[in-house]
Amino acid sequence: MTKKKGFCGVIAPVLTPFGEDGSPDTERFVAHCRWLIDEGCTALAPFGTTSEGNSLGLDERMELLEALIDDGIKPDRLMPGTGACALSDAVVLTRHAVDLGCGGVLMLPPFYYKAPSEEGLMRFFADMIEGVGDERLRVYLYHIPPVAQVGFPLALIGRLIERFPNTVVGLKDSSGDWSNTAAILEAHPGFEVFPGSELFLLQGLRKGAAGCISATCNVSAAAIRGVYDNWTRPDADALQAKITALRKAVQAFPMIPTLKALLAHYRDDPGWARVRPPFVALSEAEAQEAVRTLAEGHGLRLAFAQNGRSAALAG
Amino acid sequence: MTKKKGFCGVIAPVLTPFGEDGSPDTERFVAHCRWLIDEGCTALAPFGTTSEGNSLGLDERMELLEALIDDGIKPDRLMPGTGACALSDAVVLTRHAVDLGCGGVLMLPPFYYKAPSEEGLMRFFADMIEGVGDERLRVYLYHIPPVAQVGFPLALIGRLIERFPNTVVGLKDSSGDWSNTAAILEAHPGFEVFPGSELFLLQGLRKGAAGCISATCNVSAAAIRGVYDNWTRPDADALQAKITALRKAVQAFPMIPTLKALLAHYRDDPGWARVRPPFVALSEAEAQEAVRTLAEGHGLRLAFAQNGRSAALAG
């Protein structure tokens, strides 16, 4: 693994399990995070889009984060999502993460008002960073225009890096647009850029990306880690082709309910399939179809030891 | 004024003033709400889009609402915005409003995830209503696709009314699409529909709308109320033409910063101009241009008595 100051490698935006009453299930959450690390995730990004992070209340996010750290997961491997529409909420969540020693935070722009000015977004981040007022803070910008609609144009990224060079240190690019990722990498060498999908992992690494932060790491971290660890070897393209094919097969299904259905199936734990509205869980038939398609077509099978951790490492 | 069970008339989505430190300014807020009622607003909708409602934290919204009621504003005239991306937050805000006796709540759909299924939105509202679990709850759906992106299709409105006939009682239509407003009015007689702009006030009233909920009520409630009170009179079209012209002139400027600049100018209180990022206040020159254009072209001048209330009524 390349030595870097900040984050690098294969980062999972962790799925959030819910209990029967709809509240976050801390026990299942911690076990899943442990398993992801055993499977090869170099770090975890709870409360992202895949985590239904914006469907969680502030207290819920903070309690889950504390549970991970109480369980012994090192906070420098955690990059929680702390973005919010309200500056005051973003400050509360970010300060909490910094106080717990988290290695960084993944921050959405305020996403309610559309087409904000560059200056308005600049002020939001400046006020947030100054409001937290802690030199330990490391911000990773979360660029996901297909969902948030509001994103980080290249000029804004440049202004943020220039004004806060020791704080604004990276970006997750979930635009799905490789030319955008490439433009950021070219403009800002050393900036820690993570494509938001393993589809761009190998070409990203070849251009200086730090790794990837991808929803599918929740079910296929080991294979994605294989590309990360071997990207300079001759068979790297063949490894990438396999994770590309699997990713495309997964994303043909509704992403979040499908990932949860896979965990429910392989853990033999139907409760894992629960989602918060506005999502709807897959039907039994849809879940079976997803399991079968991904197992038969791509060999996707998840294995868990009795303690819920990785069978491979625990065995 | 037509007698109706719920809300009707001219409702202001109240602007939220901020202090020097960026926190909501309760004193200015209460004084503004008092003035709006004196000017002719039949009710107030704090924490809407114009209020920068989603730029406020949960505690901030709840404290401002309590301050209004503590000051003696009748809660049955209040329709606070209680929507949130997280169901748990929506339940907390809504229960708080119901416990305070608010006449209704104006609820956005969860707006982070785009293109949610009808079933997913149905479940969000069902879980919210059942989570609050109070028969006093009256929900007004907040349809504002230009901003929230997620809206209420006609079929979903029908399902919500059918399942919760005593709870889901109305809708604010800020689509800007009169044909949508007309379709809702035709499909659901008795449902309290408020166009989100006074541009559609007169044609709305003629088709059974309950009034309007409009940003510009923050500066021109009296004229809008004039149309509401006189809509069956022969000069109604001439009155409507005046408020239409003013509205079009206001919306040629950036709406929220401009409304705040107008209040700052006429109250001689520069602090009123403050906005939260991602908004940016008008420059001095832009503010002067807005004041001049609206005063010279449309006779817009705001008058306040020394106590901050309506000069006309206080004098």
C-alpha cells in the first residue's frame, strides 16, 4: 500500500442497517464495518449516499460514529459524511468527527438551493472550516451532481485549495464523468482524488488518484482491493475488467436496496434488507434475481464467519 | 374572508433575519412576523424556501417557532415548514409544531435522493404521520420541483388524500405551472390548494384555491390581500394586474437577498440584509438598484412605525 499522508486505497461508503423500529442498528453496523476492514477496505466512509446518510438525523450519525470508535476501529481510518444543508448542522457534525480524531470528513455542498453562486459555496465552506476552527480538520469534497445536483466546479475546487491548503485535501468524484476526474487530477497534483466508482479505479491510479470510494465496496471490497494492490502489474487490466463487469451488473439493479438484499441473503439475516423511505426494499423475487444474476454471472458470493467477520480472515 | 376549516388567504413564508454571528435573530424575526400580520397576512409559514428554512438547524427552527408563540402569535395561524431529508428529523419537527398547537405544517418531500418511487414517498409520509401519531396534525404538501427537484405527482397526492383524509388537507404548488395547480384543484375539490406565487392568485381563487403562499408577501402583503378580499368584484382583474407586475419586477432580482435588502433599506437596519450561505447578500449598488426600480416602477415603499409594526395600523 502506497504511503500517503491522508487517505488512500479502497474506501467503503458503509451501508446503514436499520432495526425493526426503523432506527439504526448499531450492532449490525459495527459488525459490517469490521467485516469490510477484514475484506480489505483501507478506510470507511460512513454516512455517504450509499449509507442513506441524509436519511439519518444528526444524533443518529454521531451515535453510530461513536459506536465504531468505541468498538476499536481506528478513527484515522474513518471519513464520515458530515455535509448538511444547514451550515450550523455541518459545523456540529464536523466538529464532532474532528473531536473523535477522524482522519477526515466527506462533505457535500449545501444541496437544497439549486445553482448557488461559486461565492456562496465558497462562503459556506469557509464559514464551516472557520466555525469548526480546528487545525486537525481534513475536508474531502463530495462531488455527486447526479444526486445532490449542486457540485464543485473546477474553479471552486481551486479556490478552496488555495485558501485552505492544509484543510481541503481531497475530493470524491461521483460525477461518473471521467473527464472531470482527469481534469481535477491534472489541475491539482497531490490533491487526494477518489473516483466514486471502481469503474475508474485503474485509470484513476495511473493518473494519480488516491484510490476509490465506491458503494460496491460493501460487497466486493476484496476484488477491488486486488486492483489497488496490483495496479502496476501486467495483469492489472484483466483484474480491472472483472471488477468493471461486476460493478456494471450490480448497478443494473437499484443500488442501495440491492446491496442490502445481498447482505441479507448471505448473512441469512432478513433484517439487513430494511431501508428508510424514500427507498423501498427489493421484493423477495427481485432479491433472488439479484443474488442469482451476480452469483452465476460474476461469482459474487459473500462469506461470513460465525462472529459475522470475514470468513477468509477469521478461518 | 371565506370561512374555511383550515388555512386560507394570504400567507407569508417568513424571511429569517440573522445576527452578526450568523445565528437567527429572534427579536427581528418576531417583529417582522407581527408586521406581516398587521399588513394583512392571514397566516405565516416560517421555515419555507424563502425563509432559508433548510439552512436552519432543527433546534434553530424550534426555538424561533416557540418565540413567535411566546410573543402571542396564535399558533393556529402558523404553518411551519417541517420537512427534512431524514424521516426522524421530520417527525421531531412536526411533533413539536403539533404540540405547540400549530394549525398545520408545510412538508417538503425528502429531497436528497432524486427520482424516488411513488411508493417510497408514500411510505415516507405514512411513517411520518404515524410516527407523529396525533390526530391534530394537518399536513400541507410542499410541491416545489424547481428547488427540491422531488415533487408530488398527481397520483401520489390522490393516494395521500385517500389514506389520510383528515390529515393531508392541502398543498402549496410552487411548480410555477398553472396547469398543474388547475389539475389538482379539479381532481380534489375541498383540498386546500395554495399557488406558490400571487401571479396565480386570482385565477386560483376562481377555480377554488384557498389563497396563496408567496415570498413577496414579505414586502407586499397588503396589495396581495387586496386581491384576496376583492376577488369577486369587477375591479379584481385590475388589482391582480398590479400585483402581477410587482411580482415580475421583484423576481427579476435574486429573490431572497432582494427581499432582505428591501427590509434592510426601509427599516434602516443593514443587519436585515444578512443571508446564510449558499446565498450571498446583494452589494450596496445592487440593493439600491432594487429599491429604486421597485419604488419608481411600482410604488413599492415599506412603512414601519417606531415599534417596528405597521405604520398604517399603528398610527
